[in-house]
Amino acid sequence: MTTTYPSPSAPEEHGGEHEKNNLTGFIIFLCSESVIFLAFFSGYALLKTSALDWLPAGVEGLEWHMPLINSVVLVSSSGTIYLAERAKTRGSLWGFRGFWLLTMALGSYFLYGQAVEWSGLEFGFTSGTFGGTFYLLTGFHGLHVATGVGLMTLMLIKSFIPGNYNGGEQGVQATSLFWHFVDVIWIILFLLIYVWQRS
Amino acid sequence: MLLFDLLAGTTFYDPVGGGDPVLYQHFFWFYSHPAVYVIILPVFGIFSELFPVYARKPLFGYVYVSLASFIIVGLGLIVWVHHFFTSGVPQWMRNLFMVNTMLISVPTGVKVFAWLGTLWRGKIRLTTPMLFCLGGLFNFVFAGITGVMLATVPVDIHVSNTYFVVGHFHYVIYGAAVMGIFAAIYHWFPKFIGRMPYEGLGKLHFLLTFVGANLNFLPMHPLGLMGMPRRVSSYDPEFAFWNVLASLGAFLLGVSIIPFLLNMISAWVRGPKATHNPWNAIGLEWLLPSPPAEDNFGEHVPVVISRPYGYGLGKPLVEHQAELEQALRAAELQEVSR
């Protein structure tokens, strides 16, 4: 069935609207991610406050100097990714790549530091709820850091495709949002696990 | 975390290793309570969309109805503990979640009264979709009342894990949600398929569904109050009377699907052709031929110039609406004469 429609008064361009919507979807994804982390955090707090013997036998507590350095590294990487984004909006693609690479390096250092810490611990995943929650929280967060570094690699490769960043920059924006998110999660995690040691 | 407990040997939920089994219930219902709202919220949307069409009046309190949706979503996130008041939950938590749960009845009440306000002094047409909407609304109000009863901690402790709970959620899910979905199917079937479903079969379907659902689920409430536990396949002889009634209702419900399927299949194959707007409804989808062409409006996207649900106000929804409808009618006449 064909019908002829009278032409509308003003044809509109809808391209820009859709791009914004893509980022909205990513923000909703981050919201659901934060609910998962919220569940983990509250579960951790509940298990910790109700435990009789929180620390397993032979464990005095967690060493917090190395993790603190790790935290500083991750927090500063949030600054460098911001600088990378700013360089890109100013049109300096090489500045973007430089700061982007620096962020990736900081993220990778964080993962390295985490691995060193894990290998030096005398308790395991099955050492009661203390060990379980510790590895679950840091591991799940570490997976997110690894994902973030992976996404950044992808964006870095995409930046070498000519004309790729003329307009469609949601990938970079989304990666940067994700990175800030992972950073904030780490700060809460650090406070919960390393700072809050005495129950 | 359950997987780790079972496979890797962690003790998140195992009290022997310092874990907490109630934590599992918290996690489960923290997700699953909002998930049941995913079932009912679209049906609220169907009610809000269909009542104005068949009462020929704008949706009463449009802004408040939509605001209530957001409030329900927000409150729905903080009521999950009401699913396990009886499992060693501290008293302050019970009180908090009882109050939160009862608060939900405020925005849902706003919606119910807005729908009633839409019906009030409207020109009501008792078509099949409207009958399903009205039946669904009736059942939903009933489910809401038992819901407030269940939210009350002392009542909940008394009837927890009995058929009262089963009756409550069947009223919500089948009585309200499924009937709302049936209403939507009958309402938009002409638009999807291009043919009209049969009213007679539809009304028979409604009658069997409504009577069947109430006969099936209403006896569950006295059974629950008498103490019949759920999740047990057999029952004591003292519960027989109400159980027989419920079984009769269940058979009726099963039979009610027959006219529905018959209606859908025969209307799809040889039902009368649907015009572009058989219900005389206001909305963009009703300014398209039935069934709509691919890419709907194509190049000529209409510009909306008035608010939704403008029934009885006599204002066009889009620019050049008169020409648009004339073109649709002309195309339909051409189709008939061919």
C-alpha cells in the first residue's frame, strides 16, 4: 500500500541526537555497574561487621604502603586521561596519543602492582570471608582496569585511521568515563579494605 | 559468589566459614524485586495509553502519572527485604522496609485514581481491549490491597510461605499484567497485522479469563490464612473445598486461551481489513496505514504540534493532519474498490 504524504514544513537533521543517545546508553551501563559494586561493598561491610574472627589465623592485617602508591598512580591516571581528551578537543592528535599512552602505562603499572601484592600475600581466596571478599573485590576491580586498558588500546589504534575522529568521538568519551568510574570505585575500595582495617 | 562457594571453596554464604546465608537472600531480592517491576511498569503504560482511547478523554493528571512511574522505580530499589521478613532480619530493617513498601502504594494509588479520573464521565466504549483494561485494573487494585497487608510485618510473619502470598502475586502477574498485555494485543493487532480481531471471540476470551483468574486466585487467600503452605505438592483434607474451586478456575483459565488463539489465527487469515485508525485513537502510529510500511513515515516525518491524549479537545496531533488522513482514507478506498 502506498500513500503520498504532504511534505513536512521543516526537514530536520537527527544525526547529532543519536550520538548523544549512545553515550546515554553507556552511562546507564555504568549505573548498573555501580549497582553491582554497591552490592559487593555492602556485602563486604555486612560480612566484616558481623564476623567474630575477621582475620584468618596468622594474618595481622594488610600492608597499605604499596597499595597507597598504586592508588596515587590510578588517581593521577584520571588526570592524564582528562589531559588527553583536552588535547584532542584542541585538535592536537599527537598530544592526545601521548597522554593516552601515559594513562595506559599508569593503568598497566597499577595492574602490575596489584599482581605483586597478590603474590606476596599469605592468605588465599578460600581463607574465610576475609580472603574471599578481598580477592573478589580487588579481582573484580582489576578486571575492570584491564578492560579499561584494553579499550584504550583499541581507541589508540583507531586514532591512526585517517579522519576517524572527525565528529564521532564517543568511543574516546566512553572510555574516559569508564576510566574515571573505575578510579572512583578504587578509592571506595581502598577506603573499605585498606584504611578500614579494625572492625 | 554462589559459584565460587560451590566450586572454588569460598565461604561467602556458608556460616561454618564465617559467611552469611541471608546475604544471598539480600543479593537475590535486591535484584529480583526491581525485576518484577519490569513486568508491571510496561502494563501501567498500556493502561495509561488505552483508557483515554476508550473513554474519549485526555489522561487525567498526565504529569503525575509519569512522575509516579519514576517514584515507583526509585522506591522499588529500597523494598527488597520485604521478601524475607522471617529470615533473621534485624528489627530496624523490618520496620524500615515495611514503611518503604507501604510507600509504594502512594504512587501506584496516584496512577489508579488517575485512570479512574480518566474514566469518570467519559464516553466509555466496552471493546475487548477496554474490557481487559478494566478487568486488569480491578485485579490490580485487589492485588494492591493484599500487597499492603503483606507489607505489614506482623501479617507477613503470619502468612509467610503460605498460599496468601501465591494469591497476591498471581493477582498482580496474571490478573493485572497478563490481562494488560492481552488488552494491548487486541488494541494493536489491527496495526500490526492489518486485520481486525473478532469482538465476539474477544469478549468470550475476556469473560473466561476474568472469571477464571478470580476463581483460581481468590481461594488462595483463605487457604493462606488457614495456613496452607506453598511449594508442597499435596494438601490436607481441610483445604479441599477452596482447592477444588481454584482448580476449576485454573481449568477455565486454560480454556480461555482457546478463543484467544482461534481469534488470533482466524483474524490473521481472514479477518475484516483494518483501516488506518480503527479505534479512532490519537497517536503517530494511527497516522500510518495498517500494517505500516517499512521505515514508517520515510522521508515525510510529521511534526507533532499538540500534547498526547488530546481526546475530545478537537486539536490535530501533527501538522497537516487533515491532508494526511485524507490521503490514508483515499488509499483505503482504492484498496476496497480493487
